[in-house]
Amino acid sequence: MNDIRRTILWVVFGFSLVMLWDQWQLHNGRQATFFPKPVATAPAPTAGGAAAPATVPATSSVPTAGAAVPSSVPGDAAPAPARERITVTTDVMRLTFDTEGGSLVRTEFLDHAAETPAQKSDSNFVLLEESANRFYVAQSGLIGGDFPNHKTPMAFTGERELKPGADALTLRFESPEQNGVRLIKTYTLKRGSYDIPVRHEVVNVGAQPVAPQLYVQLVRDGNKLPGESSFYSTFTGPAVYTDEGKFQKIDFSDIEKNKAEFQKQSPDGYVAMVQHYFASAWILPQGVQREIFMRKVDTNLYATGMIAPLQPVAAGSTEAVTPVLFAGPQEEKMLEQVAPGLDLVKDYGWLTILAKPLYWLLDKLHGFIGNWGWSIVALVLVIKIAFYWLQAKGYQSMAKMKAINPRVMQLRERFKDNPQQMQQEMMRIYREEKVNPLGGCLPIVVQIPVFIALYWVLLSSVEMRNAPWILWIQDLSTPDPFFILPLVMALTTLLQTALNPQPPDPMQAKLMWFMPLIFSVMFFFFPAGLVLYWITNNVLSIAQQWLINTRMGVPPEFNLPKFR
């Protein structure tokens, strides 16, 4: 039994060293040794200083990447308006639109501070952006003919600021006539909202019926996020949701290699670009059949979007469809209200079934306490109470092991030259004392999924960004600036190890001390909120273990390591 446990521990220890070295390589700016990723390059800027716009996706009914975009309007159409950037402000966002295509090219969130150290402390977080260093925009247009698209100049009308007392702000972008078709995009910005209905009206001003298709797409570069940690990572890239295929994430590298696998036809769902804490998405109305695509459109530029056929538009008639464009923080309750399945962009992985109830409970506690740091402490306390009797069984088993440990050590000394006889005698003692050697491990194993789920809740919740706790902890989503919490976490972990029964095998005993030290070092680079949750769990575990040992008549003592 001890050999099995020793083997398992060595495997865990070895894998931890591999992961630690791999992340250390990344932390120092080098390529990962064991799990390398493709190195992203910056998008090539155009003469104007911005990355080249993406072309419309290539499908059977869509122009290829090299298809020409009309540079002028045929016939006697009105001259194209001069290209202009339109900045509009609501109570929660400052948005910039490009009159070329009526595309959204910048979103600044007024309630969320910037996260990179290079930015000023009073600057706001920017998600979509078109600049020399970043390219991340939302585009739409018509295909299926020489119709207006995201490269077509458009005329803007509308207010540029949400007035006090107003609930919504309407922006209108209208294209000139192109091949008998005029496209009108109407953005409706709502107070306190990050989802934007975008009505697309197709006006047939020609003499023949037309049957265009509407496309919506998100285009961004594949660069890493500024300030992204090397010791913990979250997904950055495109995603698809449909009722049939559910939530599907796609790596940029899979798109590059044409290996992206996702549901390509659906009457529902959305496409999204996901990153830590924030996301953007295009959502077509339920029941509208759509083709979903992902492709590389330029050097280090990737597009995900949907194509939806419109009803044939008779001469002199108008057809309209209103997709919703979302660009904002991953606030779970808000996402649930925008569209079915949109809350899944806040990705908890395979432990979603546990993580969502934990977030719900954390949110309820915060509503009562009002501080996210103390809410984390309260949540861990509630979980410890829920698992009290299960964990008590484990500590009782460990206390019994500690009581018979002197007898086990004597057996090991007596039968050190006869391992088989030693194992038989040890099993006899376990049976007589009704001790399960793994009794202290099983309760912990049962709780591991819960605490991993809680880890992802704290790591993924945008509410932790810039959320203060006490004194020097002013942002629970970033590492402790003075490393006080990681030091406390290391001390509590070592204290908890010292209270456990010392393994009979000297090598195993040393290993049980090295592992907490290694994991403690990694926690120096973890967000303060995660470290706080682990410290709280350690302190409560130590208190419970001390109480149970005392009740069982096994005086708590510290088993310090012997490295001779």
C-alpha cells in the first residue's frame, strides 16, 4: 500500500516539476520546453498605420480573399462621403465607428479600469481597437453580389452622446446605392447595456429582385493579451455556440492549420471572441438559418462570423434582420439575459456544473457582505461547513494513523530485511486498530473537484478586477504587490503538513515537505483572490484537524522534517 502511495506521489511531484519548469521558461520570455505554442506576430500595418481590414469569408457563395471591393459607386449614385471616425458615448461605453462600412472599431468601458501597468491608472479598459499594435473589430455587410459591405463608404446620422434621462441612442449608417441595393445599419445603444441591436435594412432601389446574404464577423489578431500571466492561463480566441453543438472553443493555431472543428450550420446560436474577463459576440435571431465560419484572413488576423440568407427583396421593397452585437465584461447574470448560452463565454471548463452554483453562492454572499474579499472568506467557510463531517472522517483516520505510527516504525525497523513480512504485519495492525491507510486521502479526493471549480470561479469572474479587500490588497485579480499573502499561504501549508502523521518511509516524508514548498512558490504569481481562498481553506483545515485530534485524545504535535 505504501509503495502505491509513494508511486502516486512521485508521479504528482514529477509532473509538478515539469509544469513549473515549462511555465518558468514562458515567464522568462522563452519558448515552452514541453508544451510549446506558435509564436504570434503582430499584424502588418497599412500605410495609414492600422492593420489591413479583413476580407469577406470565402465560401461557395462568397468572394474569395482576393475578390475586389468596389472603390466607386456605379451609375448616377451620390458621391461617397469622406471617411470619418464617429465617437459615441453612453453611460457605460465610449464607442468609435468607422464610416467605412459602419464598423465598430473601438470599445472603451467606462466602469472598468485598464489592466496593463503601462497605461495610466485613470484610463479605461479597451476591448475592440484598431491601431498600429492591435486589430479587433466588428464588421458586417452583404454578399451574394456586388452589394454594400464593410468596405463601402457610408453616411452617418444620429446623436453622439446619450442624453440625461434618455434610455437609448440611435446611430444610422447608410450606404450609397450599389448594384441597385442600399444598406442601412441602425445601431441602438441602450442605457446601462453592452448589447447592441444592429438593424440591417436592405433596400432594393433597382428594377430587379435581389437575394443578398448578410454576414457578420469579428476580426482580431492572434497576439497574447498584455500582462498575461505565465503561471496561469485562460483561453483567448474564437468560440461558437449552438443548441446542438453547445459551446465550442477554437484555438487560433487550429484555424491556421485548417483543423478547426465546429458546427457549421445552425438555426440558432452565436459566434464570439473570448478573452480573460471580456468577450464580444454576434448573435443572429433564433430561427434564422446561418452558416458559421472561421478563417485566417491576413498575417496574424483571424475572423469568425455567420452568413444568413435574406428573403428575396423585390424591386422597391425592403427586407430587414436585426442581429445583436455584444461587447463587454463577462458578468454572468447579464450574459444570461442577452442570449441563450452567452454566459458560457465565461468558461469554467469541464467543472461548469459545480462552478455555476459556487458563483451563484459567492454573488449572494457579496450582496450581503459588500466586499469580494470577505465574500471569498465566507464562501470557503460555507464549503468547509458543508464538508465538515466528510473531512472529519479523514482527520479521524489520520489521527489514528498518528497514534499507531510508533508501532509501525518499530515494525519497519524489525522487518527491514523482509519487506513482505513487514507489509503483512502492518496490515494486521491496521485491521486490529480499524485503520484505513487511505482514509485520510479519500475525503480530500472527493473535495478536490469543488475547490478546483472554486479556483476557476475566482479566476474567471470579472468582478474581481480592481476589487479591493483590505489595506494593501486593492485588486483581487492581481498578485499581492508585497507577497504577504503568498508568504502566509506558504506558512499555513507547512503548518498543515507538520500536523499530519509523518510517513514511515523517509523519502516519502521528505517529498511531503518539498511539494508544499514548490506549490507555495507558484502562488507568489497567482491573483490575490485565489491566494486568499487557499489561505482561508488552510486555516480552517488546521483548526478542524486540531479540534478532532484533541477530541480523540491524540495531542496535536508538529512532525518536523528530518533531511539527514
